[in-house]
Amino acid sequence: MSASSEKYEAVIGLEVHAQLLTRSKIFCGCSTEFGAPPNTHVCPVCCGMPGVLPVFNRRVLELAIRMGLAAHCTIAPRSIFDRKNYFYPDLPKGYQISQYETPLCKGGYIELPGDGDNGGPTRIRLVRIHLEEDAGKNIHAPDCSLVDFNRSGVPLTEIVSEPDIRTPEQAGAYLRELRSMLRYLEVSDGNMEEGSFRCDANVSVRPRGSDSLGVKTEVKNMNSFRHVEHAIAYEIERQIELLEAGERVVQETRLWDPDRGVTRPMRSKEYAHDYRYFPEPDLPPLIVPPDLVEQIRIAMPELPAARRARYTSEMGLTPYEANVLTQEREIADYFEAVLPGLKNRKAAANWVMTEVLRVVNESGRGVAQSVPAPAEVGSLLKMVEDGAISLNAAKTAFAAMCKSGKNAKATVSELGLLQVSDEAAIAAACDEVICAEPAKVAEYRGGRDKLFGFFVGQVMKAMGGKANPKIINEVLRRKLAAS
Ligand SMILES: [Zn+2]
């Protein structure tokens, strides 16, 4: 951090658009499937033809309420759709149906995981979560511009945070938590590359300790968590440099250019009154019966924050371990299914964080398609606990199981990985080594403790690397001590 950045603090608020996991669009029956040929999932409603009427997809309501409850929001019993008017080629109606003054969800907060260093979790308050329809997509070819309306009318929630975020890293942590929650809840797939999880950042800076807000810019076009963090960091530095040079920050929308690593101006920021919001006359108010909210509340899954708390308090995992294991529900479920019958939960956590996650990430496929069933990993780890195989042998077996799909017992015996724990056999090997190395034995007994490792290695070698190291240690210590 430069000296001038010490003088300032950043104030960051994030707006996230998450596509809801419905099969059909928000106001018509067209499919929401990603990747279809352009303009094949369209109808007069989502193309904004005159005389058509929108019909609200109730599934959208359920999904949005689920997210609202998870984020501790107040669910409005009555909310209203509004028209947000603007002209753009990807918006054939000339307005977007959204929610303005009376959104579905108000208030609430997202709890960020603590990493153990900065203490407990941090709460980022939310302003609101509202519903809206997506616009189409402009495609700019060299000599013309094209519009694809497949995305037009796809249901979105917009999740708006208070400007509670202070650093780019915190913005990244907030987005990861939000995405993780949406995926746990099966509200959105959170896929940034396919545009079903998009983020705009409002960034301003002010002298540290000040209560007033500086002039903010809105940064768009960030397609990964890393882009968001880089773009915000760049924007903070840019604004500080302007202020330090005695210039002003201009309120505007800026685009992140990932190739050059800079933000550049796109257009001057619209104010709300530019959109001439008014209530959508073609849709009735959105009424949410209290028993619907209760029904949804009862069916909520355990969320990442609750799981993290359980892993640290009940299992003694570190906040870092709990965070890694709970980011994806699939991984957390897998981890818990490995545990039955195991004493050492820390070892199981380590195994899932390293071996399992590595294979899953390298394969680019789902957990079920890339690693053995959790019970098989459990049985492998049980063999380690019981001293039947070494940790290294377990790694060899696991790699083989990922390829062959065979179970743990069969793999361990096929590869001959079982450890010799027979004390008599180990004692015989120890005697041989001690007889063969009289000089080293004398040195050891004369006080060169470091030689102990040498003897362990020799015995292990004599036994083809398959002896139980714990037993070798015990027997060797006894035999070497006796002179
Ligand atoms: Zn349609």
C-alpha cells in the first residue's frame, strides 16, 4: 500500500445479478436453456410485440424468497413490478420490468467467513433483493450489430449491498459467499462464464475516518472473481491519484478491460429519474402469503455459514479448513459422508481438501464423476487409522481407484499395499540390520541419535517398504537401547 492510500479508505457496494434456476422465463413459457442457437427461445412476449401480456412465473417467487430468507431479509407481503424505461437495441419493449420502490426483499445481511486471522465473520448489510427480467444480448460483428433475444425475459434477482465493503479482497469474499449460498439453495447455478452471476461495483474513496461519501463510479464487465478484485483495486488507486493531484472524480460508469488491466469510461452514470420508473400496469401486485414463506423456511437446507460453525465448534477444524470444505455443497456433503467410522476427522478433512479437491478440479467434472464414492475413501482412511496401510499407500490406492472405479479393499490387496504389522517379522528384520551394521550401532549407542532414521530406513528397505513404521520404531528403539 502506498503512502497516499494509507490516507484514504474505499467505500464499495456491489450489485449482483443472479439468474434464477427456472426452466422457463419470468413472463412467458420460453426456455431459459443456455447455449441454444440465437433467437430460438423467443416468443411475442419476450420480444416485446405490441398487444401481448406478461404472465408471472410463480417458481421465480419461491426461488427469490429462498435467497431472501437465507440473507435474513424481510420478505414483503406485497411488492410491485415497475417499468424501467430506457432505449437499447437488446430491449425491444423499450423498458425492462423490474422492481423499484417496493422490492420483494428488504434489508438483511451476508455473513463473510472469518479466516482465523481477522477474527470472526464480518456482516455486509443488504439494501434489497428484487426481481427483474434480463435483456437480450448485443453481438457486435465487424460490419454489423446483431441481437440475440434468447436471454430476454430470463428471470434475475438483483442483490444490492450497502456500501459496507472496504477492500477488494472483502468484495471477493462477499461474492464467493453469495455464490456459494445461491448454489446451496439451488436458486442459481452461479456460473459467471455463462453470465448467470454478474457483478457491478460502486466504488468511491474518502479520507480515512470521514463519514461522508466521495463521488462514486460504477465498474462493469467483470467476468470472474479475480477480475472484480483487480478492477476494484485499480479503481481505488485511480481515484486516490486524482484526489491527490487536486482533481475531481467524475460520476460515471466504467468498463474493466482485463487485457490492459484498467477501467475506462463507458457513459456518464444515469440517475434514477432518467429511467422514469412507474408501476407496471400489465401485472398485478405480487402478493406473498405468509404460509408460503413459512413453507419455504422449513425446507431450507443448512447453509455454508451454519456448516462452517459446526465444523469448527464440533469437529475442531480451523476456520480456513471449514471454509474450503463448505464452499461447494457437493464437497461438504462428500466430506460428511467420508466420516462415519473414522476417529480422525482432521485427517479426513485434509484428505478431502487435498486429494479429493485436486482430482475434482483437474477433471473439471462433478464430484460423483471424478472420485470414488465417499464410503470408499472412508474405508481407505480407516485402514490408515488401523495401521493396515501407510498414508502413502492410501494415496497410491486412491489414485488407482479414481481410474479403475474399484473399491478400496480390492485395490489395496491388488496393489499389495497392506502393511506388515507382524511384530515377529519386523523384529527379525531389525535384528538383521543391527547385525549388519555393528559400527553404526556403536555410534548410535555412543550418542549419535540422528542415526535412528538410518536404521528405520534400512529395516523398511529390508521389508520391501511395507512394514508398519510405528511398529518398526517401537521395536528398533527397544533393540538399540539394549546393549
Ligand atoms: Zn418468450
